[in-house]
Amino acid sequence: MSLLRKHVATQQASQPAAPATAAESLQQLITTSGQASLFAHTEFVKKVECSRCGAAKRLPSKTAYLYCDHCGSLVDYDFRLANLGTNAGYTNTIYRQIVAPVQAEIDRARAFQDIGRYRDLNKGVYLEWLRQCPQAASPRVASDDDFRERMASYLAECMVVRDFDPDLAMLDVQFNMAVRGLQRRPMPNGQPWLVSDGIWQVATLFKQEMEAAYKLLEDRGVLAMDPDEAPSGVPIRMEFSTFCQGWIPHLLPEQADHLLGMFGLTSEYARVNVTDAETRKCGGCGDELKVLPGAQAVVCESCGRKLDIAGGETPCQTCGAPLSFPVAVSRIECPYCQRETHRI
Ligand SMILES: [Zn+2]
Ligand SMILES: [Zn+2]
Ligand SMILES: [Zn+2]
């Protein structure tokens, strides 16, 4: 999810010919990248190590959020998988619908420097948006009310810090002017329009603004509010990824490579090689997941709960299904027989 610029640059720049959905633009990215094999996400896994426990990521991920196979911490964000199946166009539409009725009040709070009011209004918008569109954020917001609440607070605080900082406001004005100055070359046969060379200035300004914003968020302690406890550097890479995904369909392949290089997003992938994984059943949603030997905790990609693996499986007291309980939870409703069951 893009914290600071939810309405990606292309939203403003591309009214007529933008791809209808993010999945569509990703499809275009795939076909224009010349690296189709990289996108088979079951075959490749991003080479990354957990900054918390040091374990290398070995299991493929279904979502763009890569959680550690051993401790369940967020370790990275996979550019290839971002927005795949999440339909960013839809989630942006919902966001606009939720914000519309309170927009005037938000603007007033900003104009009068009423930071408390501004924070509350934005938090309300984010809470409702995450409730309606959990797929737009970490899989963990789907089932965990406390996590969702903390995520909304975090997002609102990011907004507050960004919108009340005069230097950032100036950078934002420059960025928006550069976006408006872009020219679009229409292409035949319904292909996406191509963007003029002004894109390099847009990208440079975007990078500057994001670097300044994240430095400020770091200095003010806002990044520490992230309930996903994203490792340092990961959130800004997510912004960069979202930005690149918005523009890549409108670039020639060599320009796309250049853009990815500007943002340091040309990372390496390794072929998945896992023969020692075991199957566990999520005590929250009942879905099956693969776990590696020695894993302590993992995040269920279906429901987003962090599951206690080290504690072993607990058979359901009614149906006997072996369940992995969510971390720090001792009582659940069995996802198979819907009866309450608890740890022994
Ligand atoms: Zn870890
Ligand atoms: Zn689950
Ligand atoms: Zn049961």
C-alpha cells in the first residue's frame, strides 16, 4: 500500500487512457518486461533475509507482503506481486467514496491548522477503507481488529506529518506541476499511451519528496507506529514500487528498466527449492499452509493471522482437526466444525 500518495501519480495524469485495473497494468508490465518467467510467483522467490531473525526467505508468497518463514515478521515487499489481484483501481474508488462526504471538513481542519481534528477525520476514513478493502493493505488487516485500528492510526499520522510540513508541501507542489506538464503520445491499436521525457523529472521529484517524507516520518517516530513493523527501508520501497507500476505501462522497455534502476528495484530472484516443508492448518481460517522446520511463527496468507508454529498443533476437541493457533490466542472457533476449542 502506498502510504503517502494513495492516489498514485497516474491517477492525476492519466484520466483518458489509464489501464482499468492495476492487474491490467501489471499484465502490461509482464508483457513488456521481456522477463515473463520472473512473474511466475510460484516458481521464484525474492532473495531476502529477515532483518529480525536473519532467516532467508525460501517459501513463495501469494501476496506482495513477504513475511518471514521463521518468525512471521514482515521482511520485504515483492514488486512483482504488488497489486496482483488486489485491483488498486477499485480500492482507490472506494477510498474516494469514503473521503468525499468529509473532504470539506478535512480541508477546513487543514486550513485552520487543527491537527487533532485532521488526524481524527483521516483516521475515520482509513478505518472504514481498510474495513471495506483489506486487500489494499497487509493481509493482516483482514481479520485482526486491533491490527486494523493500529494501521489506521499509523496511516492517519503519516498524513498529518506530510500535510503539515511546509517543505514537503513545496516539493508536492513541484511534483504535481511536473506531472501536469507531461505529454502523452497516443498509440495505435488500443495500446497504452506513451509518456514524454518529462517523466524523468517527475521520477526525480517523486524520489526527493518520498525521501524527505520518510526521513521526517522516521525522525518523528511515526514509522515506529507501523503495526506490521516493516524493516527500515521497506515502506519507501513500497512507494517506489507503486510509482513504477503506475508508469511502466507508459514507457518503452528500456525506459522501464531505467526507471526501475533509478529506484533500485532491480532485485534478484531465486528459483524456489523447498523439499522439507510441512503442512499446517490455520486455526483462524482453516486454510492449509506450508511451514519450514524450526519455524516459530508464520503469517497465514489467506486470513492474515500470525500463527504460533513453535507451540505445535492442537487437535480440535470436537472434530480432531490438527490446528495451529494464532499467536497469543488460546481459544478459537474451529474453522472446520465451528465449535469452540482451546489449547490444552
Ligand atoms: Zn524472521
Ligand atoms: Zn488463516
Ligand atoms: Zn473442529
